[in-house]
Amino acid sequence: MRSKLATILAAVLLTSVSLLYAQGVATDVDKAAKDTAKTTEKAAKKTSHGTAKAADKTAKGTEKAADKTAKGTEKAADKTADATEQAAKKTGHGIKKGVKSVGHATKKAAEKTDDAVK
């Protein structure tokens, strides 16, 4: 009877040690998981903050580029308008000269025709 009791006691003791060891491992794993979660949360916050800053800088850079483009476009439009106006004046002057020249030639031709008819 004593040996059965000793065997049962040994079995209970071994089971208890295994159970205590398993509980200790579970506690360690739980702690490691919580530590990992905290570290991950901190890293995510830093990444989020960095992304927000980068987005702000990109927006400001885009706004500045858009302003410069608008100013450049406005200057180019002004220069194009000036050049178009000058070309129109020169064209008008050339047409005026051409019309005078054609009128003068027509008048001479008419005079010659009139002389020939007389």
C-alpha cells in the first residue's frame, strides 16, 4: 500500500510541477505579447506622425509650385498678348500699304484706259 501511495504522490508531484511550469510560461508569453503590443503602438504613432509631416510638406511644396506656375503662365500670356498686338499692327500697316498700292495701280490703269478711249 505504501508503494502505491508513494507512486500516486510522485505522480501528483510531477503533474503539479508541469502545471506550475506551464503557468509560468503562459505568464511570460502574455508579458512578451503585451510588451510587443506597446512597442508596436509606439512605432505606429511615430510612423503616423512622420507621414502627417511629410504630407504637410508635400502640400506646401505643391502649393508653391502651383503659385509659380500660375505666375509664369500669366507672364507668358501677357507676352503673347503683346506679341499678338504688335503682329496685328504690322499686319494692318502692311494691308494699308497694299491697299494704297493697289489703289494707285488701279488709278493709273484707269487713266491709261481713259487716254486710250479718247
